[in-house]
Amino acid sequence: MSTAAAGAVLVLNAGSSSLKYQLLHPDTQEVLADGIAERIGDEGSSITHEQDGEEITESLPLPDHHAAIERAMRFFADHGTDLRTAGLRAVGHRVVHGGRTFYRPTLISVEVIAEISRISTLAPLHNPANLIGIEAARSLLPDVPSVAVFDTAFFHSLPDAAATYAIDRGVASLHAIRRYGFHGTSHEYVSEQVAAFLDRPVGDLNQIVLHLGNGASASAIAGGRPIDTSMGMTPLEGLVMGTRSGDLDPGIVMHLNRVAKLGVDQIDTLLNKQSGLRGLCGEYDFRAITEKIAAGDDGARKAYDVYIHRLRRYIGAYMIELGRVDAITFTAGVGENAAGVRADALADLQNYGIIIDDERNALRGKHARRISADESTIEVLVVPTNEELAIARQSAEVVAEL
Ligand code: AMP
């Protein structure tokens, strides 16, 4: 039996064919292990587990999430950690859509599972996978409390004007159509880290947070509360993403149906998986796009221009909505690593008090840092997100109240 894991939280992020996990201490932030199972239920499935400085990748059939968690548990056992008896504080699950019901981290019960399942119509690509992860963890670790942390929760209090689509009110109400927002765990965590970095209360700050990963979203946060965000009823709205289109004229959907004769599932796949940067230039990984641009690839350059154009449009809108902006922060894979994106997103805005310091922007690092010049009136920061830590902390808080 291991004591190192006593009090730790196992964070699970179950996607439709993947399962990411991390075992960490919410108080000390110490990460004991992490891993990812990929291509679950498909040919060529594999799992990578990292613990005690050792990383193992194994190719094996993983018919379902249950099998993936079981394999992970054996990896843990090989390192002397029996998850069933280690004294884990909680299993924290990332759940994408909380609908109107869930806006706090929630202890999982049979009733909660039923409600998450009912909400699944709002997030058919995500919630069912999250639920499979929840069921698998509950059956394999029945004595550890499970907590759901919702991606939509932070945006629960969006003002009505920002949350409402201009469609028939009756239809919207009947079908729960409103703007929910996603990546909330990240936006909340990063906005708090910004306040800590600036040594100011989060309640005093007006912020724009740009979460630029494979999925991407922007938020405007006034005094710690979001007043707008770019993702909507689903994570498809807003910025140009790796494989998602972001904002579109809804008339395009009708056109694709009537004229291109695509069915709803084909349109869903087109807009969620074959659009965004991938649709524009065939690549969705920003590193590959940057290399292609450097090699003179015109398609990659045009895709990049569309990406930056959309990003600047949101930044501009949020500056007006907030009125006064104290900090603009970049986070997630692209935001933390792609200095060129940061520079282009905020280029030529000195009239608005935004001046990037090129040397600071070029420095790489894993810590929160300032990339604006001293004379910039708006602070521009890079702050690494850590959704696992945020989920672990929120899960621990729920369990502490039991
Ligand atoms: P995330 O979804 O936050 O894991 O971000 C994933 C994306 O970050 C990848 O698709 C890459 O395009 C991007 N990314 C990661 N590292 C770098 C890097 N060093 N430079 C540019 N983009 C990067």
C-alpha cells in the first residue's frame, strides 16, 4: 500500500475515444502520475503512463473506457500504488456540459448521473463519453467519492444579454437554447492566477482571457465574473479552432443541407472535425502550420490570417464590453507557446494602451509572465492553464464538505 497517494485526487477527462488522467495532490500541486489512453474502442489503441520519472507506452486492445481505467490501475499497482486502498480523496471528472442544472462542482450520485445523461442532448459529442468515464471509475473505485466539475459552470452567471440568442423565445426556452460557454475551469483558474501574479484582488480586475488550444475560446471577465465568452450553446461557436469552424452565418448550414445535400450528421462532422485550421489548410497543429508558413505555403498563411482576424475581432469586442481592461492573458497550447500569435493578435494597438515587448514575448517558460512593455497601460500576460489542478481542488472542496 502506498502512502504517497493518500489524500490525492485522481482527475479523469474522458473523451469519446480517449481518456486522460492525472493523480495529484490538490494542496501541494504535486503530480504523482499522469497518462492517456487513446483510440479506445478502435484499432491501434494504446496507453501511455508516466510515474516516478518513468514513461511507458503500451499498444493493446482497449475495447472501452473500463478497460482503459483497469489498465491504468495496473500501471499504478506496478509502481506500488493500489488506487483502491491508497486513501484517495476523490475522483474528479471533467464534464463538458452542465446545462442549466449544474453550476457548481457536484458530488456524483445516481440522480446526478441521470441528470447529466438527460443534458447529453446539449453535448452529444462530449457528455456521453464523460458519463462512460464516470461509470467506469465508480465501478472500479467504488469506495472513492466521485465529483463532476463542469466546463460550463463558470459561465452560469453570464448576463442575459450575452447569454441569449436572438431567436423565438418559446423555441429557445423549450429546447434550452442559450449561450452556456465552455473551458470555464480554465478561464476561472487563469483569471485567478492573473490576479495572484499582479498581486491584486481578482474582484478589482477587468480581464480578457484567451484560451488558445486545439479548442479555443475567449472570455471577458469583470471583477472575477464572466460577462461574455466566445463559445455558445456548444463549443462550436466563436474563435477559429484546430478543427472547428467557430462563428458562421447559420444560413450556411441550411445551404449545405439544401444545395450540397449534406445530412445533419455530415454537417456536424464537417463543422466540428474538418473545419477550422484543418479545413483551411489541412493542418490543425499550430507547430506544423508555423513550419508551413515559414516554407512559403500560401494556404497555411491564409488560414493563419483568418485565425488572427477572428481573434482580434473578439479582443476588440471585449475591450468595448469591459470598458476598462487591466489584463489580457494568453493560455493553453497555442497561447502559451506561439509567440507569433500573441504578437499578431495584439499588433498595432498602442493607441489602446497595448504594447508588446518583443524580447519578453520571445522568452519561453512554464510560469506566469508579463510580455507587455513597461509603458503598456494594459498588462499582457502568458499564464499556463492547469485544468487538472483546478478540477482536483474543486473536487477536494466538495468532499471536504461531506
Ligand atoms: P491544447 O489543446 O491546449 O493542448 O493545445 C494544443 C495545441 O497547442 C496543439 O494543437 C499545437 O498546435 C499547439 N502547440 C503546442 N505547442 C506549441 C508550440 N511550441 N508552438 C506552437 N503551438 C504549439
